[in-house]
Amino acid sequence: MSEKRKYKKRYCKYCEAKVDFMDYKDVANLRFSLSERYKIMPRRLTGNCKRHQDMISTVIKRARAAAFVPYVVTRKKVITAPFENLR
């Protein structure tokens, strides 16, 4: 038999905070769901539930359409800390 893997239990931080609505203009909250190349992070890495992951993906897509978040970042222009100026 294979050994049981010991992973840290992931939880949905939006369920814990009881979030029902997310605004696409609030880019500071989206930074936890975007990678350094502004790609949407998958559920298995962020720990979000399906409901909130779907909500996050639509909010990020709306923010991209409104030019709050860029669509593509090339390999040469990768930003090390993309949301550092939002603190």
C-alpha cells in the first residue's frame, strides 16, 4: 500500500469571510487569485470552493475587459511583485 500523503488542508477564505459579492474594481482582493503573469490560479492551489472560484474568474475577466488587470504579460516583462503598489 502507498503511504497516505500529508497535505495542508486548504480552505476557501471567501466562504470563511462569508463573501456573497465581489467587485471587479477591487483589484487588491484579486491579487490572491492571480499569478505573477496575471493568470488565474486554479482551485487546487488557492483552495477556493467551486462557487467562489467561478465568481473570481468572472470578476477577473471583467477587470481585464475594463483594463484594471492586463490580459497577457510576456516572459521578458514579468513583474516580480505585481501588486506591491496597491498596499
